[in-house]
Amino acid sequence: MSLFKKLFKKARDKESPKEERSKYLPEVPLPTDEKFTYNFRKNGGKFLYCENMEELDEAFDNILLENDWYEKDVYCTNQNLKSKFNSYNLKFVEKNSAIFFFSQCESLVADVGAILISSNQIKEKKLKELPDNFIIFATTSQLVDTIGEGLRKIKNSNKKSIPTNITTIKNFESKKENDFMTYGSSSKNLYLLLLEDL
């Protein structure tokens, strides 16, 4: 390559500006998983992404160690979770005085970064009647874009008996509890164990 070509190439590289998007162009939508991650963290939630059950077990163990929750009462109504995590020396009870609530959920709502739950998980309890600490076990196939999509999913999977007491948890920081936009919603210290299943 000649000296001139090298010089002109460098000059052209410097001159070519990076493409900027016009402010009038519509926003490029984020994928559902990225949108959920962004909004969930913005709401103060903590989640641990796990590719397999070994990673999930390790993450669950780390949460228990970090918070000193071994040998404590755990509010859990799900028999599958009780049997899957029975080796952790936890006392599974259905009492409000338990140290944390351990459950699955209906959906993970990306556009607001919320957890959609129903009477399948919390029975007829209100969120404020449950412990302040939550550990939610979910899979990537439960990600939905909107609350409406999550509600349709509940309706389609429970055609014989649609669950009641459907609500979202989207406030994960106690300092936001006094914020006008979160008035009436209970703040929960929530850990999300997210297992890859797609």
C-alpha cells in the first residue's frame, strides 16, 4: 500500500462520523429479557441468573449464608419447592412470622420490572401480611412484556379455575415506600433466582 493511501485512509477514518440516531426516529425496543433486567434493577430488585440447577443451588446457598437464614422458619406453600430445597436445614411453615417467603411466580413483567403472583402462590393473603423478605424462583420462559400478557398467560394455563388475588410486586426498596407513585404497595426485600430453561 502506498504512503498516500495509508494517509488518506487514516484521514477518511477520522472524518467518518459515527452514525447518530435522530431524536425523531422511534426508539429501538429492547429485548424482553434486557428490559426486565433493567427495570427490575431500577426498582431495587436483586436477581441471580443461573444456567442450571447446580448454579441455582449455589445461588440459593449464598443467599442463605449472606442473610444468616439457615435453620430459620420459611413461609412456603409450594410442595415442589419444599422437596427440591429440603436439604438446606430450613423449617418450612405457613406462618407470617417466618423470616422469608419462598415461592414461585406467575410471570416476570418486563415493561415495569415486576413479579406477577396470584393465589396460586400467596393464597388469600395480602402482600403486607407476608414476611418482608422474599426469594422467588422463576424461569426465563416466564418472561412477558406487559402485565396484560401475564394475565392472558394465567387465564390460558388455568382455564378451569382462574386464580384470584392477582397482584404484582414491583417495589423492592423500603426507602421508596414513601414515594407517591408506590403508595399502597408493600415494599419487599426480594431475591429472584432466575433459571435458564429456553
